[in-house]
Amino acid sequence: MAIVTLGPEGTYSHRAARAIAHGDEITFRQSVTAIVEAVSGGECDRGVVPIENSIEGSVTETLDALADHDVAVVREVVTPIRHALLAQGESFDTIASHSQALAQCRPYLEREYPDATLEAVASTAQGVEFAREDPQVAGIGHPANAENGLEVLAEDIQEQDSNATRFFAIAPADQRSDGGGKTTLVVYPNTNYPGLLLELLEPFADRDVNLSRVESRPSGRRLGDYMFHVDVEAGLYESRTQEAIEELEALAEDGWVRRLGSYDTEHVVE
Amino acid sequence: MAIVTLGPEGTYSHRAARAIAHGDEITFRQSVTAIVEAVSGGECDRGVVPIENSIEGSVTETLDALADHDVAVVREVVTPIRHALLAQGESFDTIASHSQALAQCRPYLEREYPDATLEAVASTAQGVEFAREDPQVAGIGHPANAENGLEVLAEDIQEQDSNATRFFAIAPADQRSDGGGKTTLVVYPNTNYPGLLLELLEPFADRDVNLSRVESRPSGRRLGDYMFHVDVEAGLYESRTQEAIEELEALAEDGWVRRLGSYDTEHVVE
């Protein structure tokens, strides 16, 4: 089976891909969109793409690529995040990272680097980029980022172990499954009125189906016009799920509802 | 009045800042977080930050900075987006941009560059970066991006005029206003159970208060633990808004509800 994920080797995505590879070959692409296209085009059997992490939230490129291409979600993989301190050496005076990564590492940073300035930037990746460009700056990220001149000064510097990244394993659309404990849908109502979002959620609440995530993404048609990515804690094989989706389809009759598939979760512990 | 926004000169943010400046001096920072800090720290009277655009969606750095700092939203500014084709010259064979920007410009691109490959990348900014690095690649963006070796090959290449970016004008927290037709809240329920999001939205639906935007952002505490940014189409001065928020506060009793303020909208036409 040909599996494709985000390169280079050693990324969190690569770790997640290994969890479903069972020894099969893993190849790399430089963007999520390229991975989704390789799977929807039949070039690869499986793709592994990051969907959400507990610091930076949803990966919008993944949401948009899944809405744009005909693929199935066949598995969810959750991996722990372990923060490392990365810099060109010990000469830095500023630590730049996402505010939540700084908060998660604060006890370590205040103990070991009490004089450093903590600077909140847009993402952990941006902090690591700054560190790569400037010996005065340290970033926080996966140890695999320590290439092109960065050193790993310390590993596992986070306070809590609750950090995690979710990935989806995707397959060509004809392999969509109805079995599994979770389901992902994309809904485009193509309309807007007071209480719309509430109405879209009610069919699930009425049947005690928990929604573990609701994310809005712009449709690209006009400001304020959204599609919704919805994760449901129930399988497509269940009649309550089917009934809720039928009600949802009636509400979105001017737009559409896409079932990306049902799947189970794999927790990677390493 | 000292106004601060995202530099360099000529960005969409700068245009939005001019709309509220009325001749006052505008200074620049390199990140949204730095702007929010300059305002919450009292260094500047007003900040102008992008909150959402009709292609790429919410600006997550802005959402996180507004949740982390004590500031007030005092005005909303909506500006039209006008796409330009940017490249080092006419020698490109690939046009790289966000899939929705490519879609919005497709009639022009297919007419003028029928042989070019359209490549979907993570953002319009990433496509422009690729164009800056590679003469084979063109990007799509604001004409002000044509610096450091890029030329504007064509302006206003988008099909529809419905493209827009929303900005918030922010002020120190003591200038929070209850007047104005829209209100922004941040809610952190600090709990999760089936139907929670639905329950959080019901106090508004019950009083016919429209929610124009609901965005979830990770709390940073654990995967699946969110805070919600909510835009309400009603002012804080209205009793129906006050009652809905009181009901919301009871639901979020283990967490918190922050009122960022009420404001009116300014449409920039240029």
C-alpha cells in the first residue's frame, strides 16, 4: 500500500503515518493539498494529514482540501506533542512561540532562562523560523525541526501531557466506510438567517449524538457565507446518525451535505 | 490619537486604519500580537487588526490575541479585496494561490494564461512567497505585495466583488462601549458534554438575536477543549442581549464570558 504524508522525515505527520503503515512504504509531499490530490487522483492508497492540534487549532488547509476533493476519511490518529527548545546555541535572549506553547512551557523556561524575554508570535513554526534566522531567538517545536543550523537545547519541556495532534488517514472516495465510532461531515447550507447554526446542530442534539467539533470555513462566495465541518461521536451505520443527517439535508436543501466517512481512533503512544 | 496597525505601508490593514484615522498618525508593527499588546499596554490609543477574510477565514492569531489581552473592540471595518496577478515577469508557467482565490480568478486566468498550471497552496500569501522565490511561479495578492522583485501583471482579476476583509479597531479596555449594532464575546465554558455548543447558542436564538459568526479556538489545555468567539447582531445596551449573556454566564459557570464590546461597521469603498 502506498502511503503519502507531509515531509520531511521525522515530522509529527510521519510519526502518525507510521502508526497506520504496518511496514508499508511512506512517501512525502510538501503540502496537505498535494497529499489530498495524490489520494483523490488514485496515485496513492492512503494519505495522512493533520486536522487539528491542541495549541493552534484546526489546520485550515486540510479542512479546505477535504471540502474540495472527493476522498474518504478512514481513520483518526492522535499523537502526543512533545515540545523541545530549539536555537542556534545558548546565546539567545528571546524565546518566540505561540502564546499557548509559551504558557505550557513557562515553569521550565522561568527556571532555566529567567532573564529571557518571552515573545508571542503567530505559531510555533513562526517562532522556529525566527530562531533559524536570528541567534538571539529560541523557538519551541518538535526536535525534528533542528536542522539547518538549529540545536535541540532541551526536550519535553512542556508542563502538561495533554498536548496532542489529530490526523486523518484518507483513502479514495470509494473506500468510504459506515463503520466506526466517529463520523465527519461537511455541510454547506448556502443560506444564512438568525438561528441557522443552531438549527443545523439540533438534529444531533435531539438524538443525543455528541458533536465533538464544529468548525466554520468561508465558502469563498461572500463574507459571512460558511461551510461547516462537523465531527460526530457516532457511526454512519447507526440509525440515529442516518436520521440526523437526513434532517440536516432537508435544512441544507439549497446547498449540500457530504459524508467523509466513519472511522475509529488510533492513539500513538511514544 | 496614536493608531497602530500591520505594516508595511499599503497593506489592507493600512487601508482599514486610514478609514478610522481621520488624519491621525498611523504607525506599524510586524504582528497582530504586537499591535494588541501596544493597545492593552496603553502605548497606543487604537489598533486595527484583521479578523476574518472571505477566502482564508478567521485570522487565528487575532482571535488568540484578543482572548489573551484586555482590550475593547470599538469598531468594525470592512474593506473590499482586489486581486492582482504578481510575478517576477511574464516567464511563469504555474499560478500558485489559495484554491478559492484561484477559483475566483479562473475566468481571467483561463482566458489570459490557458497553458499555466493552477496550483492550490495553503494561502494567497504563500503563493506570493513562492512567486518571489521562483520566476516560474505567479501568485495572487494585493498590489502592495509587488516589492522585492515582483511586478503587478494585472489588477482586479477576480470574477466577483463579494470578496472582503473584516478588521476590528481596538482600544484600551476602559473604552469598551455598549452602543452599536454588533457585539463580540469570548466564551470559555471549561467543560464539555453532548449538546454543549447547542446550549450555548440557545439563549440568543430564544431572543431572536442572530449570531453572525461562531468560531472555536483551542483553549490550549487539552485536545477538544475550546473557547468560542461569538459575534452577535445586537448591541450590549439591549436588554435581550444582556439577558442572553446572563443565561450564557450561568451555562459557563465553570469558565468565563468576556464582553469585548459593541460597535458599528464602517464600509471602506475604494
